[in-house]
Amino acid sequence: MLDHTHAADAVSWIESANIQGVDFPIQNLPYCAFQNNDTVARLGVGIGDQILDLSACAQAGLLSALPDSIVQTLQQSTMNAFMSLNRAAWRQTRHHFFSMLVSEGPQADQTIKFRSEVLVAQADVSLVMPMDIGDFTDYECSHHHAVRMRKIMSGTSKPLANGFYLPRAYHGRASSVVVSGEPIYLPLGQIEEEKEIPAYKPSEKFDYELELGIIIGAGNKRGHPIAIDDAEDNIFGFCLVNDWSARDIQKWERLPLGPFLGKSHATSMSPWIVTLEALAPFRAPQTHPGADWPEPLEYLSSDRNRAEGALDVAIDVYLSSEKMRENDDEPHKNSSNRLLDVHWTISQIVAQHTSGGCNLRPGDLIGSGTISGPAPHESACLYELSEGGKTTFNLPNGEIRSFLQVGDEVTFRGASIKEGYPRIGFGEVVGRVLPPVGSK
Amino acid sequence: MLDHTHAADAVSWIESANIQGVDFPIQNLPYCAFQNNDTVARLGVGIGDQILDLSACAQAGLLSALPDSIVQTLQQSTMNAFMSLNRAAWRQTRHHFFSMLVSEGPQADQTIKFRSEVLVAQADVSLVMPMDIGDFTDYECSHHHAVRMRKIMSGTSKPLANGFYLPRAYHGRASSVVVSGEPIYLPLGQIEEEKEIPAYKPSEKFDYELELGIIIGAGNKRGHPIAIDDAEDNIFGFCLVNDWSARDIQKWERLPLGPFLGKSHATSMSPWIVTLEALAPFRAPQTHPGADWPEPLEYLSSDRNRAEGALDVAIDVYLSSEKMRENDDEPHKNSSNRLLDVHWTISQIVAQHTSGGCNLRPGDLIGSGTISGPAPHESACLYELSEGGKTTFNLPNGEIRSFLQVGDEVTFRGASIKEGYPRIGFGEVVGRVLPPVGSK
């Protein structure tokens, strides 16, 4: 729903929010959790290069226009309590922060008086995990990714029939989801060496996967599926996700139970949560990988989903090697990807997840799956780009890669962009590959 | 390690703990969380038909021989804090409870004085989830189960090569793990109707899976694998698990990412946590499904694991239909199963889980996988017993089953039994199949 908080001409009294192309203009207002010297994290809202400190706002009386039931949730160390509210509360809160940060008005005047108490520079704090993740689920919503992966892993070009009727997924590991910047240790695991005989060793096919993270709001009770047109009321917001994948470990272990240790060593997420409200201008009709795509079953189908179920988010993948960083080389852009290339929508993802009675809880993280486009160079992981390791590519300094090596750093940066609206940035998720650690 | 708390001749001043064949003699001392009229759960220790109320014990000063750091963890509403300690603390605490409940001695005399404050009858309280589960993982450790499942699902008799070298597993769903007695709603889902075309409907192949649940203690840091001989120091205890499975949903969705909605609707666990200490008399050498089984890789291999890595636990499966209960018929024993038929040990499960760097946290639940034995009638799920639905069996009253129907109730009861030692019971896990609920 578009309202005054999406107006392109709105500007903030915080100058850095008004710079053309900034990630966090006043129309965005993403949430984060941050730590300064405190041991306990606080919640904040990103604006330009600053963070609005929500606990400090509450202490200064700047949130008194909001109900206590909301204000209490904003003074926690994680977003889970606020996420457990509802769309009306989230929208009311967004409107209030907008009024505090917009260029003029009584709330803005009041906030400016307390600016030294309630604003902290992003550069001065650490961003930490914004929520406790009860469960992490990873989908595979790009048909293009699924088809290419299947060809490489199983040698067949025929897509599996189920993928035409449902977004496939597997349960991921919640304990090892970490925030951007945390070290990524190259995983060890069983890798097939001779035919049907494995060795335990460091992965030689270590990969990233570019995904959008969906973060659940109130959720549902066990046994009570969420109808497709109620799904978005249970989605709080979004982040960027790097689903690090050891392809050689994955290949040996994957049958019959799916990905496990090839994925569970680490998953990185960006620290900023962009709300569904902020993305209202970037809705689009559901896309289809081909004209002969079958109609979805009724529980995955709705007029609203067809008309505006998709979101337009552009995300780029950057690589830098240790050598590149030593030489101050710019990171290399490895691919440019668009969420519109992914067929299944966020509403279908939620409806499918709960269709058997599974309960979602506030703060649950759901990955979209690798956001690969139709063309091979639009692949959002190296396994596709290198055809399973058959081909190589060059970094700008001549270094050769099929997969990641120790010292490589992977960065995803994303934004929603549309003529007539300010850019809504997602910030970035960064991870650097470190050598494996020894036994505990 | 055997000590005086395992002595067969030890008896309790609580008479119900001394009855031959009781689940909870003084040698067991399993933990639980219970609720009376309070809204907040308390922790307890099972003894005979009673529960020792640990918060009440602390208030009565009966835990003053234990360090404060331990006593604090026993006054929580979940076991997670106590689980996060270490084996020395768990053993010290066990020894203290033993001294309080054994037939004579100063601690026992003191406890008897407060018996009306610190004992509650199990019949008078509700048992609730004993811990918050950060992550639930489900293994497939029985070769016999894996081979029969593969034959039915994929039509091939050749086992997958990876199963000879590692215990396979997939991430499960933590949000829908419920305690014994909670209702189990028959799941709906996509089921293949015509060739490669599904319909969304209630499962017609709804199944149980009998498993042992391993509950993690302190766990490890991300990136730091746990060595096989350190694994047991990270295992707090055990429960019984029913991994409810909709086979028709599972069959359609399972490739390439493994089980998802066929499993995530619900998993039941027994409310009692039997500690690893209590099972010390029931250690056994690792078993092998066949003489030609390959040697494990080094990280899954140790002398200690070979010599005493296995645990002898016997678990029976009981079924009752609605009609049977109306007629007061006894539940029908559907199978008798032994954990010794499962090849991979609890130490190998933990070593494998962390071998890629995945971190385990206190209270994590790990299922052993279906505890099927070598003979078809020792199958611990209906999918095997009915060969995927090809065959039927009769309940004692003549009712016919291949899979579960609405109204059916499934009960698992388990115990470790050995000549010269008292029986160590696990209690039971019960679940009744209810009709699917409508949309939220």
C-alpha cells in the first residue's frame, strides 16, 4: 500500500539520507540491532549513514505517540517481539519514524532537539544479528537455478515434475546463521575420491549462493495453514542471504535426504531488515520461466498474487581475492541478478511452507533459493557459472577461479530501483573464507 | 562410568520407585519440566510415580550441597541452562539427587522432612517440553531401514554408497516438535494423483517413525568439530521420538532436496530425559549390519567407540484405533525394536554433525532415525511394514491398516534392560491423529 512515506519528494533533516542513490533514504527505514560499547544490543533504524537508537528515543520520550505495547518491543535486544505484532502496528511505527526523520514537522523538531542522544553513526557501531532465528528454511525458487544444478549434479536435462507445482525447500540450520562480516571457515567433509569411496578433507568446491531472506512476522499455529492472500501479513521484511555451499560435500551426502553438512557450517545474512512496507512501490506481476508453465493449484493461486505477488530487487555479487585486497583492487562484479527472474512469490513460499500444518514463528528466516536468471551468466552461484568446475573464469588481476579459495571475500549488494521512486537499498552481506579450524 | 548410583541393590524411601519393573527406579533419575496450576513450568526429577520438584528443593535448602552455579540452572523453566554445563556437573547433581532419594542417609533424612513440599505425583501435573530446541536434526542410522525405504521409494535394491561411510541426516523442523500427548493433525499436502500431476489433499499414507532422541549438552563453537571421543561429553541425555511422516507428500516433494513438509507438520517427543549417566550399565560394542562393512574414516573411528559406543535400548510400538479405545481394548503391539540394530553410534552422530564446522547448542534434538531391525517385521514404521502400502495388517479387532487413520493413537515405550541391573525406563511418547484443521 503506497502512502506519504513512499513519496519521492520526501527528504530528511539528516543530510546523508538525501544523497542520490543512498541505501537508506527516508522512504526505506530498515531495522537493525547494533552494539556500541554496551554488552547488550539495541534496536535501531537506518537513515543515511546514521542509526536512530530506539531505546534512546524511548528514553527521550520521542515514542510517546506510539502505544506502550509497541514501544516495549522496540527496547529489546532483538526484533522478535516487534516482529510478533501485526501489519497495522508495523505501519503505525513506520509512519512515526517517518514523522521523526522527515525534514519538517513537530515530531521532527522534537527529534532534532535530542539528535545527539538518539543518533549514532553506523561507522561507530557493530551490527549484530537482528533476531533470534527459530528455524531457517531454504527454498529453491528459481527454475533456472534448479535446471542447471540438476544438469550438473545428475546429468539430466529433464526438470523434476514437482518443481512445476511447488516451490521446493529443505530445512536449514539455524545455529550457524551469522551476520555479515563473521568469518566463514572452509568446511571439511566427506568427499568422493575414488568411485564410491570418500576421504575427509577440506572442500575443494566451495561456493556462495545469492538469496533473498524472508523474515517471518506473527506466523501461525501448528496445524493451521496460512492462506495465500494472508501470507504477506505474516512477512515482516527481507535481508540478503549467502547460503555458503560446499558442492563436493553436498554431492556425496545429498541422496536421499538432501543438503546437510555441505550447507550447515555457515549461512550469512545482511544486518538490515528492509520491511515489506518499504518495498510497496516495487511490486510486480508474478513471472513465469516459460509460456507452458502450468497453473498453480488453488492453495497457491490468487488474483492478487498473479497481479502483484513479485518484488523487483536487483542484487550484485562481488568477489575479491586476498591478492586483490593487498593491491587495493576494486572487488570484481561477478554477476548481476534480479529477483524477478525467480518464479515463485513470497506469498507462495509462505502458503506452501504452512500448507501441511507446519508453524512459522516470529523471526524465522526463509531463503528464496539462489536467484539465478535465464542466461548462464546470470547464475547466482559458482557451481552454475563454472558448470560444476569444468570451466574457469579470471579475476581482473589474472587470478583463476572455478570455486572460492581461502582468502576470497564475497559481497552481495542489493536494492529496489524504479523510475520515480528513491532507491531502497538492502545494505550488504560480506563474508571472507578462512582456513578450516582444527578439532575442538 | 559405573558408580554407586547404578548399584542394583539401591532402593529409595519412595516405595513406588522400588516396584519391580518400574520405569523410574532410583538408578534412573530422569529430568522433566512440569506444570501444575502455575503458568511457569518447573524442572523435576522422576522417581517412581512421583516428581522431585527442583525449585521446591532449592527453596527448602535441600540443594545447598551443590554449587550455586548448578542450583540456579535447576530453577529455570527449561533444562537448557543445566544442559549447557558439563559432565562433571551433571554427575555431581545426579549423585546429590541419589543421596536425597536413597533409602537412608543424612540427605535422605532431610528430604523426607520436606516430602510434602518437594514431591508431586506425576498423575497430578502436566509434563511440558523440557527444553527449547534450537535445532532439530534427523538421522537415518539404521541400514535396514534405509535399504527397505530405498527399495520401496526408488525401486532399487542397491544401497547408496554414502551410507557405508557416514550416518546420513537432514535438518528437521524445530518449531513443530511437541511433547507427548499433543494433538497430531493429519497433514495436507501435494500428492501425485496422475503421472507427474499432483492434488492438494490430506495424506493417505500417514506414518509413524520410532526413533531415539539425542539431546545435546554444551555443544561446540561454529567451525570447531567435536572429536569422536569428546562426543559423549556433549550429549546430555535421551528421549523417545515419533517422527510422524506423510509418505505420499514425502514421495512427491523429496527430490532433490529431501524430506520437508512430509515431516515438518509435527514431531513428538517423550517428556522425560534419561541421562547418559543412567545408561552406563547398558553400553555395548558397535554393531554392524554385515561382515563386509567398511572401516569408518578416521574422524568417525575410535577404540572406545568400537568397544562401547552402542547403547542397548528396547522400544515397543503400540497402536490403538478409536474403535479399540471405545471397546476398552488393549493397545496392539505393532513391533518390538532394539537400538542395537542401528549401526551408527551416538558418538559418530555427533562427530559427523560437527565435522563440517556446524555448531550444536544446548538442548538441540537429534533423532537417531527409524530403529528398524534386520527382519521385515522389525521395521519401526508402517511404510516398511506395509511395503509402501502394498500389504495390510489386522488390528486385533479385525480392523485393517496399511497406514494410520484419523483417530489412531501411537505409543512408544522404551527401556534399557540387562541382567543384574534395574530396568531404566524412558516413559512413553503418545500421539493421536486428528483430522486436518482448516485454514487460519
